Amino acid sequence: MLKNLKLERPIAFIDVETTGTNPHSDRVVELSILRIQPDGKEEYKSHRVNPGVPIPPEATAVHGITDADVANLPAFRQYAKGVGDFLEGCDIAGFNVIKFDLLCLEAEFARANVEFSRQGRHLVDSMVIFHQREPRDLEAAYRKYCDGEMENAHHAEEDAKAAAEVLDGQLGMYGDLPKDIAGLDALCYKIREDYIDAEGKFIWVEGEAVCNFGKKHNGRRLEEITAVDPSYLSWIIGTDFSPEVKQIAKNALNGEFPQKD
């Protein structure tokens, strides 16, 4: 399979399907690992698991896995030790593996109390290479959709004009795109149903407001943060967060917490 890559030790290609897009708080519902030895031998390990939380419809729309599909399956913790052993001595690879798949896996290992470390492993992400070799910036978009080169890139007036031309070029190239502003808005700016604020700094988890950013309290209930570390909410209020997020923090300090409809 790997005709152009020289291996000195095994490499494991990881892919996970999850309940959402937050690698710290969302859960794995399916994990597949392809381990390739230096001699070319390939070994697979794949598990579909019960995440212990409902799978949102938008996640099911991506991977096709429903609550019913996993209702009678074991939790990840029952596979964690075997998965860790399978990855022993392996470098890690995948598509968006560094910023997503590996983070999801590390979070699941932590919940299962199974030791796992990325230390001493090489990490290879083919998405990073893809984006480096196939730029996804305004200049690249202008070349693709407008068949030309921008003359004054990174000048605000030129960039604004180019953005308009790129959008028009996209509408001309992709016949299935909505031709009205409301339709394009729905395509580009869909706020997730579990977001409490527009940025998703706080999200709904089983009907309760949960912190969805940072390291200190990520995944912790807002009510619990208020009880044990109110200074954290004061920090949010005094820092460069959106007015909406600051208001949630202010309300929490006053004992008022978001209520899910």
C-alpha cells in the first residue's frame, strides 16, 4: 500500500467517527486503525462502540451511525487496553489526525483510565500536507474560480472585490448551490443545535450548560464551575470574549443558568 514511504517502525493510520466536532467533549462511536509494518504487513483493528451519550442527528447525517446501531455495544473503555496495545511502538498518521482524531482518542483513553502518550511518536497528517501543497486562501480561490491572478492581494479593497468575484464564480461553477442569500446563509452558517452561544463556547450536554473551550474547565458543567471557581467566570467577563459569552458568565455568577427549551 505504501509504495513511496520508507518505514523504520510501524505506522498506524487512525480514523474516528464521533458524536460531534469537539475532540475534547464529543465521544467516539467508531474507531478504525490500519497498522502497517516496515515489511509492508497490514493489520486492521476496528470497533464500533456505545458513546454513552445520544448521537445528534447532524452527526448521524455524516457517518450514518444511529443510537439504535450502538445501543447494545460495549463502551470504548472495554476496548481501550487492546487499542493501546495495538498502537504500542507506532507512529501515528491520518487525515486531520493531529487536530481531531488523535485528540478524540486521547480523551477516550483518559476517560477509560488507560495510559497513552503521543510522546516519542512521529505524527503525520496528510491533511496538513494537502493544504500546504494545495493552498486554500483567497488567491488560490481567485485562480480557480476567476481564472486569473490577484494584482494587489492583502489590500482590503482588492480582497473585498476578489471575494465578490469568487462567490459569483462559485455560483456559476456549482449548479446545485442556492442562488439566494438565505439559502447560502443556511449552507455557510449553520449554528449547531447544541450551541448555547453563537461560537459554541458553551454547549448543551444532556440538557445542561457545559464549558466547551480551554483546558482548565473544558467539558465541565457551568453550574459546577460557578461553585468551585467563580474567578474563572470573572476572567471571562474581563477578557476578549463576545458580549453573548460574557453575559452567560455574568448570569451564572448571579445564579442564573441557561435553560434548554
